Amino acid sequence: MNGRLLDRALLLHLGVIAGLIVLQYWLPAYHHGIVARVLVLASFALGYNILFGYTGLLSLGHALFFGAGVYGAGMVMREFGWPASAALVSGILSAALVSLVVGFLALRTVGVAFMIVTLMFAQTGYLTSLLFNRYTRGDEGFVIPQAARAIGPFDLSDSTTRYFAALLLFAICLLIKLALVRSSTGRVLVSIRENEERSRMLGYNIFRYKLLALVISGAFAGAAGAMYALLFGYVGATFVSIQYSIFPLLWVLLGGAGTVLGPLVGTLLMFYLVDLTSGIAAASLLAVGVVLVILILWFPKGVLGAVRERALPWLP
Amino acid sequence: MAAVTLLSARGLTRDFGGLRAVDQVDFDLPRGQVRAVIGPNGAGKTTFVNLLCGRIPPSEGRIQFEGRDITRQPAHVRVASGIAYTFQITSIFGKLSLYDNVALAAQRRLFNEKSKGRAAGSLLRARTMEALERVNLAELAQQIAGSLSYGHQRLLEIAMGLALGPKLLILDEPTQGLADGEIENFIDLVRGVVREATVLLIEHNMGVVMRLADRITVLNFGKVLAEGSPAEIRADPAVQSAYLGG
Amino acid sequence: MAAVLALTALGLSLVFGVMRVVNVAHGEFFMLGAVLAWWFANLVVGNPALGFLIALVGSPLVVGALALVADRLVLKRLDYNPEATIVATIGMLYILQQLALTFYGPDARPVVAPISFRVQFPWFGYSGYKLVVVAASAIVLLGVWVLLARTKIGLIMRATQYDRETAQAFGIRVDRVYAGVFALGAMLAAVAAVLIVPIQQAYYLMGQDPLLLSFIVVIVGGLGSLRGTVVAAIFIGMSDGIISVFFSPTLAKILATLLVAMVLVYRPQGLFGARDT
Amino acid sequence: MDQKTRKTAPAKGVGRRKVITGLAAVGGAAMGSRLLPGYVPYIQAQSSEPIKIGFQVHRTGIGAAYGNWYDRTTTAAAKVINDAGGINGRPLEIITEDDGTDPKRGAEVVEKFATLHKADIVYGTLFSNVVIGSAPRAGELKIPYFVVSEGHHVASGGLNRYTLQPGITDVKSQVAAMAPWVAANLGKKVTMIFPDFAFGHDHRDFFTEAMAGQGGEVIETIAVPPTESAFFRYFPKIPRETEVLYHVMVGPAVLTFVKEMGEFYGDTRPEIFGFIDSLEAVDLNSPGLEFLDGTYFWEGHRRYAGDNPTAFELNYREKVGVDMNGASVDNARDVATYSHMFGCWETLHIIKAGMEAAGYQGPADRAKLIEAVEAMTDIPESEAHPQGAKVFNGKTHQTFGHQNITKVANRRLDLVHRTSIEDGLYPDEVDYTTQPL
């Protein structure tokens, strides 16, 4: 790997971020709002990709971490009147903590069992959010008042600020992930995906690396969840429901598992697909299903995976 | 050669269900030696080395490495403390480049040495390329490992072992599937390694064993049948009958 | 309830046991069975019993055929890779669910029970039809057991389950066995659904609950163990009621779900499965 | 109209465009608001452009059965309004978007209405989680959001000034109006069965409170998880000394619930009082419901027209396409969500009245529309309000109307009591008019 190649990848990612900054002045109002949402959700997908795309662990329980972020931020604001900035930190930490505990247990299993265990943990989380409805308001959820949704002078319900807050989160996640992927730690994670036993026999503590990947992934999910709650003002059990475990998988698969930018591409495409088809009755989730089947059959590597294979082998 | 014991095993036993694959093996390996383990198929050779490097836990017995008891250490800790294992069935990261394959091993060693920052980056690069050069694969560094010929994959496997900078290098049937010319290169390679590491070799090719090994341990039905110099083993009637019978 | 649960879970367990894949769309086969039952039952006007019988035969056949098609078109091409299969069956879940919504609509619709009488116990009443369901489920379970344990087809299935490569070497068309098993699993879910519609209603989202419960049953019973599945279904069907006497039902569900997760973590072979290391 | 700007500065929401247009230097929110995209068409063409109403409908997800009928009622009401000349001479255009009964998607749909479809208002949501998920966005976008949800979330003060519920009474009021009659006629020891989520908890909390005020007592509460499909095991928990069983259930399993209740009790049952939600859209002639004869229901709007329906009622049924038994005129088994969907009809008429009172021209007048609706008080029974007279509380943004108690006889529901509006009033919990517009 020579230096020039590395720079090219870095430039591409900085270019994407710059492009998103420019986009904010140019997008019409509706799409402006959509892209802000997509950026937050793409941060969630970025985290999912660290676990799934790079480490090779397929979790069906990421809704739990996203939800931990949403509630970790929302609850402290509602119950203790914490300011938004502290709530954001609280959301990230809650998710990291939850993923640590889940990882400690679930990572004892592999393959299908891991998928089911994570699914079950997420389901437990979902039911718990219903059980303690006195605090969580359960399925109905609660609103974070507009007045509370500000960090310092920045009003997060303002559309420009929201866009930049979403972009900032995304940019931080993207660069962290890029650095991670290109670090020696990232190389170990990939080696675990490729051949777990071999990496163990190269002297790596597989469990610890997997746990690390899961916690980073969970923290990304939590950051996205907390940010989502702050930017859009709603906290509810729906964010812990099984759909939010399936979505990141879908986004990552669509964009390209094991590519840094894939989650953004996948989230963006999927969001517009659902948005366009939702005009036609009942079709939006049908599209999700069809896309999943088509992807897994013909494009298991996703959009950017295919691009990397055919045109840009240096894509990280 | 002063016989400082690098690795020793006492009463090492492993059961699989009702089958005893390794049975009360006592084993001492002095530093700097090339030791070969031979035996008929099913004699428990691979199980034996798997016990040594920690891939499977023993049913009974103890293992010491550099005087420390490592019986309960998990495999990755043993690797980190200097026991490298190369797989019998080629086990490389097929979708990664040769460079990444070897770098994974080299960086493990750097982690041990706790070096940080940019120096570590260039050191990693240097060590990786050095290991690749030793097996003559340096110019293929950016190729995807899965696209290599079988012989080259075996060499890559050894390069990964070397890059770990091990004190003990365990080679499980390294010459299996190699052409004659490649075997010659391999023998030279191992002779070079001995300067810095002890080598434990499981091998079927008697020619290779006789040319490389300082001492040979013969396993049969999970027990040590004989141990001695190549000449002693060649002359041992028990070994002969075991091979004829097996 | 335990009886119907056992049938549904058995289908899932069969698929997992023989094919080593998890069918997430299993609950949707169940849903489809119920929806088709409504459709078949309404073909015949005036005689609910006849309509029900037609549904009992027709619905599983259609669902089985559909599963066969899904197997040919999708799963076979994936070479039954466990993880790819999960993703693909999640896709199927959405497709089936949304198609049902499009063509059947969002309403929950009842099917008239073929018989209706009420058994009055001293302190509460019990629907006679439910007893019929239990009996019918037992008969189907027995049938599956006979099929597996006493026939050549069962032998072939068990051989495939035991060792795919060897079975192939013995001239067993493994892909056909897989397709058959997948269809059979779906049909069992459909039978369960037809039996249940007179009690519940056919509704396009009804697949979720039995899926989760079946998961629980299959895991507790031991992945792929048929006997364990049946025992676990009865055990869980009963205990579900008992737990919810002591705890709030939502809490009961939480405990059950956590239990399943813990079973997988610490006893992956299931509570009733044999340890085979 | 461009001079008729509102006083309060819409400081939020224009920041981005300030950058585009360089308006930051100019300042002045009045100017800024005029430059919002979407305002432009209305400035010139005020008479012919249709008024766009974004209809947030549950077409998929758990609320789909209700969404279907909400859609039919809305279409009928829009046609009636248009046939009578529209609003201020402008036709109504209903733009429909599915929210999947999902709060996150709901918020996106509100955004889509406001920014892409350039709708004047958003309207029509039923499920409370979607309302709560969407309301913050409506408030930020300053687009009036008329919900038809019967939840207490509007009057509880949790939402914002742009969210109103003028067409249907909320749960707290409904329940409070029921308690005196239940206590006086059925019994004082009540056991409640309700779904274990927010809607059910509202019933539990408000009815327990209202019953205590009547000298009655809720002796047991049984919460059923929302995804439950079999209910048999819950019934044995009902205490033997129960005089009244109060049930309210929602979702696809309601028929199972009621049937199993019948199986459990047979001929020996306490008095049973239910919210019609337990049987909304379910045919009373379904098998297994025989035992309901002699039990009582709350109905917001009576499914069976009864002996002497008003002309308004008859007109409403005809226009929506519902027969005298509350089923679709095309299919007698297709029963309407009759007790709730009238809210769509009435809300659309409130919107019309509000827009006409405000002299509504376009989105710049949204604040005036809110103020005009807040100014409403007494709403008489009329063609626009076939369910009956209402009193709207402009401070809490909630309307209050009459409730019906009906009794099952011969597989139909006959009126036994109609509450007064006063029965359902409770002290204000919020004054939205103090919030900025």
C-alpha cells in the first residue's frame, strides 16, 4: 500500500463530506429534510457495518442499541431535565454500555445462534420499554419539547442547524470508521471475518476484538439514536422494534458491506425507494422485501461492493 | 549445545469421547533444536501439537513454556508469548493481499513490543516485507492471497509464522503438496530459521525429516514410541514395525 | 394453544434440523395458511364444516407449493448458506406480508368453526372446538413422527440431516430433500393456521407472534430436535399461562425471551437436547 | 395579502434560506416568511388554486383497518364540501400519504406534506403514537395539524399550539362521562381489561379516577399485551365479586377477545360494559357473539341508526355510503369504524369553518387559522356535525361532545343513555394560546 493510494481514499471521503456541505445550500426544502434524516440513519448504518461488514458478525439486535441511544437521551431530559448536550453523551454511553453487556453474553455464540441471541436481546429491550411505560410512555412515546432541544446557541429544531448537526455526526462517524478500518485494529477485524481461527493462531484475542467492534458499533448506533431524538423530538418504543434491527442490515447490504461509504449510499437509496413507493398503497415494505431478495441473490456485495470489484479496487 | 528446555509436557492426555488420541505423553524440547514428530496416520500427531499451541485443551497433564505453566493459557496468549503455529491445511486470508496477511502477523509482534506511532508504521512495513522476502514472495505483496498457487500459499503460511518472530515455530506438514524443487527451498528456509527459533515439525516426508531434524519423536496410538537422533530412529525395530503395521 | 404451537414450531424445527437454515418467513407461511383458509372457507356458502375441510386440505397444499417455489427460486441459488438464507427469508417475510395486505386487506376476518359446542366446567367454560384442535394437532404430530421414523422418506431425511455429503454420495438428491422439507415445514405451519382461524382471525400481521414463539420453542427444545420441540411446545404452552399468573404478561414475555437468549448462550444444544461435544 | 403578515417572527426554519438569499442582512421575519418556497403560487392565484389538505392515513401497519374507513369518510366529506362550493370558493384537494402507523414515518410524512406537496394543513391521524411522533414536526414547520385520534395527548398539554383535535372527544372525557351511569346502573365494583399500552392506560387511569368520584371502585385491572392473540388465560383473573366487567380492546384480535370472553362466562356473567373499540369494524352477527345480548357499550357515534335518526345523520350515512346498520352499503359484512370516523367528517368541516372565518388565503395565514379555530366554542348539531353538538375548548385544543351508551339486543345496539356534554368536562390542563404562533 503506498501513500498515494491512501490519500486518494482520504480525499474521496473528505470530498463526500464537502459535497454534503454544499448540498445543504442547494437542496429544496423537502429533500433537505430527508438528507438530514438519512445522515443520522447512515451513521447508524456505518456502525452496523463495522460489525457486519468488517468483522463479519451479523446482528439482528441493533435496534436495542439505537433505542438505547434514543431513550438514553430522551429519558434524562424528561426525567431529570438534563440539557441536550449531556443527553447526547448519555445516549451514546447508554448504548455503549448495553452493547458491552450484550456482547459479553452474545459473543459466546457464533453464526445463526448469534443472530438469534441478538434478536432476543433486542426483543427483550423492546418489551422492557413497553413494561416501564410509566417512564417511557411505551408505544405512544413522548415529545422532547422544542425549547429543550438546543445545544448552546444552536437550536436543533432549526432546519439548517439540524442539517449541520446531522452532517457533523455523520462526518465524525465516517472519519472514525475510516481511521479504524485502515488501522492495524481494522486489519485484525477483517481477518476475523475472513478466518477467525487463523487470527486466533496469530495471537489475537478474538473475543476482545469482537467485543470492541460490537461496542464501537453500538456506540455509533447510540449516537445516531440520541441525535435522532434530539433533532426530531420524538422518543418511542418503535425505535426498539425489530424493524430497526432489519433496516441497518438492509442499508448496509444495499450500499455494500465492508465499504466505508456503502451505508450512506444504501440508506439514501432505500429511503427514497420507500418514500416513492409509499404513495402506492401497501407497497413500501413490499419494495423492502423485493430489494432484500434481489440483493442477496444477485448483488451480495451491494452497490459499492460491485463498484469496488469492477472499477475502484482501492475503495476502502 | 546446552540443553535449555524451551517447552516441556508431562502426562499430556486428550480424550475424544471414548477415544484417547494422546496418551500420557512426556515431551521435552530444548531451545534451538529442530524436532520432528512422526508417526503413522492417526497416531495423534496433530492432536499433540494442537494441545501444545492451545487450540484444544488437554484432558490431563501439564505444559510448560520457558519454565512457566501454560496449560490453562488460551491459544492467543501462547502465540503472543512466542509459540507460532502454521496450519496443516493451508489457512490464509484468501481475500486479503499477501502484504496484509503477513502484516497481521507482524503487527501482533509489534503490539507485544508496545511500540507506538509512526515508527511502528514503518517498522511494521519493514518486518512484513522482510518476512515476505525470506520466502521469496516480496514482489507479489499486493496480490490477493487466494490467487496464489498452492505452493506459494504454503510459503505464505510460513512467512506469517516467521513474521510473528516466534521462539517456537510449529510446522504441521509443511511440505505436503509441494513440488520437489519447492521442497529444496523449504529445507533451506527452515535451516535459516533455526538460527533464531526452535522448530517443531510434523512431517510425513521422511527425506525431509532425516535431512532437517536434530531429533525425532515417534508417536503411535497416542503414545511416545521412540525418541532419538535420525540414525537411532531409522534403526529402531519398534518404529519399523509400527510403520509396517500402520 | 400448546398443540398449535407445537405444529408451527415443528415445521420450523424440521427445516432447521434437516437443512441447517433458519426460516424467518415461517410465520408468514402460517399467516398465509390462515388467510387462504378464509378464502377457501368462503368458496363454499352455507356449509361451514365443508368449507373448513376444503381449507384444511387446500390451504396447506397452496402454501406448500409456494414454499417449493421459494426454495427453487431463492434458497437453492443461495446454496442454503445459513446467513444469506436468513436475509432472504426476511425479504420473503415482507413480500408475503405486504402481498397479503394488498390482496386480502387489513381486516381481521373470522372463519366459522366446523363444529361449535361449549364444555361447561364448574367454574368456567371451554370451547369444544379447542379440544378438537388439540386432537387434530396430535394426529398430525403423530403422522409426522411416523413419516420420519418409519418410512423411507423419513430415513432419507434423517440421513441428509446427519451428513449432507455422505447422503449425496449414496445417491440421495439432496436438493430435492431440501425442497421437500422446506415445503413440509411450511405446510405444517399452514395446517396449524387453518386449525386456529376459527379461534382467532386471519390477519395479515398475524405471522409475527407464532414466529417468535416458535423460535423460543425450537431453541429451548434444542435446534433441530423434533422430540425436544414437541416437549418444549407443550411445556412452554403450559408455562406461559402459569408464568402470567405470577407476573404481568409483558414481564412474562420479557422473562421468556431472556431465558431463550440465555439458553442459547449457555446451552446451545437446548434444554432438552443432548450434549454432543 | 403580502402585507398581512403575522407579528411573531418565524425565526426557526428560515435560517437556511437566509443564507441562500442573503436575506440575513435584511432581517425582518415578515419579509423572510414571504420568501418561503411554497408561498409564491398563492400570492398571485388566490381564488382558483385548490386548498391542499395533507391526509396522513394508516394504510399499512396495525392501524390499517381504521385507515380504510377514515379514508372513505374523508373522501365523502371533501366531496360534500366541494359540491357546496369549497372553502372560500376554492376547491379542497386531499393529498394522501401512508404513514405505516409508524411515528417516525408519520413525522416524515408531515414534512413531506409541508415541504414537498406544499399542503396548507395536515389532518386525519388516528393512532396516538403517530400523533405524538408527528406533532413536533408540525409545530416546527408551523403547519396546522388536525388530528382525529381521541387520545388525551392534545388536551394533556404535551403537544404544541399547531396541533388541534376539534372533531372528536378525547378518552379522558369519554371515560369520565361513562362513570356516573355505570356506577348508578350496573354496579360499583369494576374489573377492567384493557390493552397494555398508552391507550389502555389512559382508560385505566381516567376511569379509576372517575369511578372513585362516583363512590365506586376498580377492584382489579388486567392489562393485556398488545400483540396477544389468545386471551383465555386472562379471564380467570377476574375476581368473583366483580359486578361490572369493563373491557376495551383494540387491534386485529378484538373478535377473539370478545368470543373468548363469551366462552368463559357462558350464561352466568356479571354486567359487562365495553368500549365499542373492542368490536369496532366487527359484525355483531359474527359467530360466537350471542352472549353479548344484554351487555352495554360506549359508542361515540351510534352504529345502528335507531328509530328516529336526524336528517343530518341520514345525510351523513348516505354520503359516506353506510347503511342503517353501520355497514358498507355494498357489503353488509363490511362494518365501519363508525364510532371514530365521524371525526374525520366533522374535522374537515371545522377546517372549512376556520378557514372561512380567518379569511384564509394561503400558508401565510396558517396562524390566523389556528386563532380562528381557537376562537370557536359552541358547535351546534348540523349537517357538518351529524354526531351531535360539541363544545370546543380553544385553550386545550380539544372538543367535547355527547356520548352514547347502547345495549345489545337482538344482535343490534339500542340506545339506552346519551350523556350531556357537561358530563365529560374536566379542568384545563394546558393553555396552548399562551404559546407563540
